[in-house]
Amino acid sequence: MNSSEKRHESVPAVEIPQQFESYVAAALLRVQVLFPALKFQQCDNGVTIHGIAVAEEGNVRKALLYAVYREKIYAETLSMRQDLVSTVTAR
């Protein structure tokens, strides 16, 4: 990163719809791997991102929302995948 890049102290919360709130903690683990220099903090209305460069804001927001959605899909399809594996591997 260039030292002349502007950095936010923190970005106002990325709003997470209420139906996705239960998936945020697991999604944050995935996003922290992608952006280890940033600090993510779950708050009442979403997620606050600390230490982000202005130029990165859009990409980080996109990655965060995508990770939350992927976590929702993972959780909702887990039992189907487990049933499929046990059916295929049953002897």
C-alpha cells in the first residue's frame, strides 16, 4: 500500500439484513483470511471495518456480504450434503 493512500479510521457499519445475522460470525472468519490487515467488528446493525483504505472499501464490502451469503447457503444445505454422503457411502 502506498503511504499516500487515504485510510478510514473505520467504515460505518456495513448493514446486514436481520435474516443473515446468525451467519455473520462465521463469515467474518472467512473475510479476515482475505483481509488480515483489517479489523472487523460485529455491531448491532451490521459489521464495522477498521483500518480500511478508501480505495479498498467497495471490494471489502462486497467480499463481506458475499461471505455472509455463502455462510447462509452452507448452513442451509449442510444436512442435505450430510444425507447425500451417508447415502452414497452406506453399504
